[in-house]
Amino acid sequence: MSIAKKLLEELRSDDELRREFVKEIVSELLRDRRLRIVALQALRREIATKQDIDDLRKEMMEVEQRLRKEMEEMEERLRKEIKDVEQSLRKEFREEISRIWDRLQSIDSRLSKVEGILSLFVKVFIAFNLPILIALIGMLLKLFYSTP
């Protein structure tokens, strides 16, 4: 087994030893200017700067504005579609009411004709049956008063 592997095993198994080892490395890192620069450059790639955050905020605001605009456009399209459907329904409703009104007028006209026919029928019935009725009443009266 290599020395590096043995060292890693020792560091993994002993917490106190690992802490001491890290302290030594960090103290050496902080003392040597070149090592600090290398470490800071490596960290700089991972750290977000104020400019990065400002750029992200700006981008987020642009996305928000774009989403708002899209939502307003969608809302406008939806309003237009609803208005179109409403107008279509109103037109169909008016047409249906017109058809119903025409049908009612047709029924009213036919009912007036039936009333006229019934009126004529009653008059004809009375005209034909009145003389018969008068004759029957006369015969009944004659029978009633002629019997001793």
C-alpha cells in the first residue's frame, strides 16, 4: 500500500489528526501569497459577485415583464374569444326566438280558423236543429194539453 493511501486512511479514521492536518495546510496557504492567489482564483469561479447578482436581477425583471406582457396578450385574446362566443350565442338566441315567434303566429292563425269553423258549426247546428226542437216542443205541448 502506498504512503498516500495510508495517510488518507489515517486522516479518515482519526478526527483530531484530520483537524491538525487541515490547520497546517490552511496556515501554509495563508502565509504564501502565490497559494492564496491560486486559492482565491479557484474560489472566484464559484462565488457570485455583486455584478452577477445585479445581472440576475435584471434578467429576472426582463423575464417578469415578458411574462406579464404574454399574460396581458392572452387575457386580451381570451376576452375577444369570449366576446365572439357571446355574440354568436346572442345571434343564435335571436334566431331561435324569431323561429318560435313565427311558429306561435302560425298556431294563432290556425286557432283563429278553428274558432271560425266552430262558430259556423254552432250556427249551422242551431239553424238545423232549432226548427226540429220547436216542433218537438209543440208536439209535447199539444200532447200535454190535449189529453183529457
